[in-house]
Amino acid sequence: MSQLIFKNLTFQVFLAALLGIGLGMTFDEVLLSPQGSTFYEVILLIKTVFLSALRMLIAPLIFFSLITGIIGIGSVVKLRQLGALTITYYLSTTLIAILLGLFAVFFIHPWTNYPPTAEITSEFSSTGMIDPGSGSIVGVAQQILNLALTNPVSALVNLNILGIVTNAVLIGLAMVMILPAGSPLHVIIQQANDVILQILKWVIRILPIGIFAILMDFTLQLDSGTGSSATFLSQLFQFALLIIALTLVHGLIVLPGIAWLLAGKSPARLLKQIARPLMVAFSTSSSSATLPVTMSTCNEELGISTSVTSFVLPLGATMNMDGTALFEAVAAIFLAYMFGIELTTTTIFVVFLMSMVASIGAPGMPSASMAGMQMVLLAVGIPLEAIAILLVIERPLDTIRTTVNVEGDIVGSLVVERFSRSGQTEFKEA
């Protein structure tokens, strides 16, 4: 039993975080002295390698994940029949989740009881994708269009997130419309995505080492400056509690409410019928791994047609991440405050936009949302090492977030089933 616990990645990450913070607080004077400089340089090297590995994956992961998700639609016929309903629902619930999160952070924001923890600069920080001093909405829109409509190779090389997303969406849609399902190019794209996901799994395996190095350095910087490790931990704890509360509100009130209003499904009965896939999602932290159970439950327990579930659920496992979008929006605001970054109207708009995009392209596997989180951080100029701060608590939060993601897919199937049947009835009557 003890061996299984020590092999658990969540436990390893938590232990690494405690060791990094604890050693940084205990031996700060020694490590920052000339005698401890060699060991400190090794810590910085590990941190740099880990952050470089994360950064290396951002562009190809976003590009291939988005294209794979879009070509998963399968055919133009499906796109026309069910695509509009499905995508409208996905975007609407994602929008609600992000707005819920942003409303909470600006009206509750418990961590602001303390001053910003630190102002850290590094070679991995970003000046932000959009210039906050643009002034007008037209100026911001012009910047966005200039970034979005660019050469795909240039976007990939320069880590232009908007350009990567725009090109991926356009290429994916063109492939669905022109190429038949299962074409060689489809296979190549899917295999390339599988390769990138495999590399991501390798990087996730070394999470404990990377987190240890980053949090030790972070603690040393806090204790040598004006910050406080105790303040940092208190802020992080309050952030985690807010995320849990918001995710539960979305999963227990918003989504069941949508099912009741749009599909006529009683919230209590719905939650009882879908308990099995929600438990699997909670235990695996993977919407993709839960997909077989989700499909069988929708077909057998909810009576949803196979034609709807075979389209809506696989697409949702890749592109509908309500819990992830909420988490990333709130996390970006939280980290911006911690690092003393001004939250202008433009910055908030960019957070809003990139959280939606990042959630759409997030792979349905444990901790994979951290790849999308990098997109949000880079867009608003937050140092990339902030990822480690989130990873301390990310795995426990991921279980709740994934559960809500799967619930959103199920409710989407109910809504699409209801409205697609209504549309077919109206057509026949006409």
C-alpha cells in the first residue's frame, strides 16, 4: 500500500512542493551565500530545463490538438446537422464558466487581503501578447487581427498563440470540408498529436523534480526580498478554496439548471443517473478515459440517440472544458496579482479570450490543462515559472474540474438531442 502511495504522482508533487518550500525557508541564508552558490546554480539549472521543456511543447500541442479536435467532427454532414447546436452550447457554457470565475475574483478575491507576493522577472517571462496601453477597443482589435492573421510557420516559430490557434482552426475546418474521413492527412495529424501527447506525458513524469526546483527558488526569492512564504501559502490556499467553490457552483447549479430549462430534465434525477461517469471522471481526472462510460450512460440511462452521442461526446472530450476554462481564468487573475501585474481592461479581455481558447484545445488527460495554462500566462505577461505555483494544488483540483467537464458534455448531449429532434419535427411538419 505504501509503495502505491509513493508511486502516485499527486503525492510526489505535493511532497516535492513541501520539500522545495521547506528547504528554501530553512536554508535560505546558506543557499544564498557564496558557500551554497554551487548547489543553488544546480537548482536554477533544473528549473531552466523543466521550464524549457514546457515551453517547447506549447506551439505543437496547441496546433495539433486543435486540428485533431476539429477533424474529429468527421464529416461536413455532421458539421451542418449537429455542429452548430453543439458548438453553440459548448461556447455558451464555457462563456458562463469564465464569467462566473471573473465575477468571483473581482468581487470576492480573498487573496488580496495581502500585498502582491513578489515581482519576479526571468528569461521565461513575457511582455504580453497585447499591449495594455493600446487605449481604444479599435487599437486592441487591430493588434489581435495582426497577430491572428499571420503565416502559420511564423506563428509556430515566434510562439504567436493567436496565430497558431487561427491557423489550426482554419486548417482543421478545411480538412473536414475537403478530405474524406480517415484520409492519410487525417491520420498523419492524429499521429503527430499522439506523439506530442506522449512527450507531454514524459514531461509530466518529471513534474516533482521541476516543482521542487522552482518552488525552492521562488521561496528563496521571497525570503530574500520583501515577500513572505507564509503569505504565499495563505494566498494559494484561499485561491484553491475559491476554485473548488466556483467549480461546484457550476457543476451543481449552472449545468443542472441548463439541463432543466433547455432539456426538461430534473436536476436531482439527472445527477443520480449520471453518477457513474462522474465518479469515473473524478477518479481518473481524464475526460477521454471516461468517454466509454459516458457514452453508455447517455445511451442507456438518458435515452439519447447514438447519432448524437457519437458526435457530441468525443468532440466534448477535447473541446468542451468548462471547469478548465473557469480554472484558467481565475488562475491568471490570481497569478497576475501575485506578481504585481496591472489588471487593465485590456488584460482582462485577453484573459477572457485566451482562457476560452486554451480550454478548447486542452487534451483530455490528467494535468494536460497546464499546457493550455501556459498560453494564458504568456498572453498577459505572467512569468512561466508561475506554472509551478499552480501545480502544487493542481492535481486535487483537476479531479473536480474533470468531473464538471464530463457533466458539461452529458448536459450538452441532452440539449442537442432535444433541439435536434425539435428541428426535425418542424421540418417534417413543414
